[in-house]
Amino acid sequence: MKVITISNHKGGVGKTITAVNLAAALRIVNEKRVLLIDSDPQGSATKHLLGRGFKPDEHLGQALIDKSFADVILETSSGLDLVPADIRLGNATDVIEDLKHWTFRLKQTLATVAEHYDFVIIDCPPSLKTFTVMALVAADAYLIPTEPEEFAVDGLEKLTDLADYVVAGMNPGLRMLGIVVTRYHKNLRNAHHDKMINAMHEKYGEEMMLPSIRRDKTVLDAVTQASTVFHLNAESNAAKDYRALAAAVLARV
Ligand SMILES: Nc1ncnc2c1ncn2[C@@H]1O[C@H](COP(=O)(O)OP(=O)(O)OP(=O)(O)O)[C@@H](O)[C@H]1O
Ligand SMILES: [Mg+2]
């Protein structure tokens, strides 16, 4: 079982869209057994797969505190298994941080389902706190989605610094898988998209640049219809790009 954490403390950069559709590509195109973990109290990945109005009975926090994953995992029609989240996960933060060795809690809980999955994809909240720390401690690798804006490259160090801290003290095996530019759009007016990609290239090296995801309405339709880009239109640009991303991920882990 390989655990991949999708993280960037900046909000709205495509973490959830990437977590859901990368997980779907691994499941549908590559026939891997995939568990998606929603570790964001906003519950965006949960709403994405199960609809805006869906209210889970159980949530990730309960699996971390006093239940097992078996109590919490939902099978979804996308073929993905999901550990859901909602606002109650945020309310449980203090209780979780009072647990002994809380930073290892997600890692320990995941060990109980290791035989059942080839991949675990963790969708993180836009923060560097509790759930992102636990997700980095639990992961083999982390992937950073980012928007194609000129200054996006500047903030990434906060995340890579946290990851370095986690490597030094808690998870020596953690590595950076790479950066994914989302909502990519190539035209003259948006030449700064390419400028920004070049800036990342220079800073992190070519091997850290994963395939970009083009801006595509299929992504938004998938959210509205509680589906994935593969179920909606397997020939869409978004499906092609997430397929390429999954292939790159498989080649690296
Ligand atoms: N490839 C794409 N094409 C078009 N729109 C996209 C694409 N990727 C993401 N978006 C849009 O960008 C917005 C933010 O995406 P998403 O929710 O995945 O970001 P996030 O980083 O998870 O946000 P948060 O920090 O709040 O968790 C959404 O409205 C989504 O529909
Ligand atoms: Mg999100």
C-alpha cells in the first residue's frame, strides 16, 4: 500500500479536484484498489463524491479517536472507497491533539487496512496544522497542486519546510512526489502560466514537475453531478490529464 498526501496550505488550488480525480484514474484506468481519505473539515471530497446534501454518519475523526476504519469507510458508486469528513472533524481537533502520539494516529489507523488497498490518497485542508501534519506523517509521498499564478511558487516553501520537519523527526521515508499545475490554460494573455511553470522548474528541478491539468469545465460538471471526470467524459482534457498524472505517479512510487 502506498500513501499519497495531496497538500498545499493555500486554498482553492485544486487539492480536492486532484485527490478525487487522481484516485479515480488509479481506480478506473489502472484498476488499483484505492481508498480516498477526506481529512478536511470542509468535507469537499466527501461532497464531491456523494453530493452536496450528503451527511455521513461517521467521519475520519471517529476512526482516529475511538472507532475503526471499518466503521467509517464508505463504498461509493465511483468505485472508490472513502473515509468521509464534515465539520465535526474540525470540532474533534482538540480531542485528537490530546491523544498520545497524535501525529502518528492516522499512520497507525491506516496500517489496519494496508492489505485491502494499493493506494491511499489523502485530501488535506488548506492549512499546515493537525490534519496536514498527520497526513504527512502517514504518507510515503506528497504531491503539491498549485494554481498557475506568478507568485504561487513563493508560498510552497512553507509546506516543504513542514515536510522537511516531518522527515527529520517523524517520517524519514516521506518524499516529495512533485508539483501539479492545475487550471492550466495556454494562450498569449496567459503567458504568465508558462512563466510561472518555468520559475518552478528552475527552483525544484524538472523531475519535480508532474503533468499539468488543463482548465476544463468537465471538472466543474463532475463536482455538480457528484461524479468524476472519468465517469462524465473519459475523452475530456481533464480525464486525459489526470490519466497522464496517474501514469507519472505510478512511475514514481
Ligand atoms: N482543471 C480545472 N479546470 C477548471 N476548474 C478547476 C480545475 N481544477 C480546479 N478547478 C476549480 O477550482 C476550484 C478549487 O478547486 P478545489 O476545491 O479542488 O481546491 P482546493 O485546493 O481543494 O480548495 P480548498 O483549499 O478550499 O480545499 C473549484 O471551484 C474547482 O472547480
Ligand atoms: Mg479542498
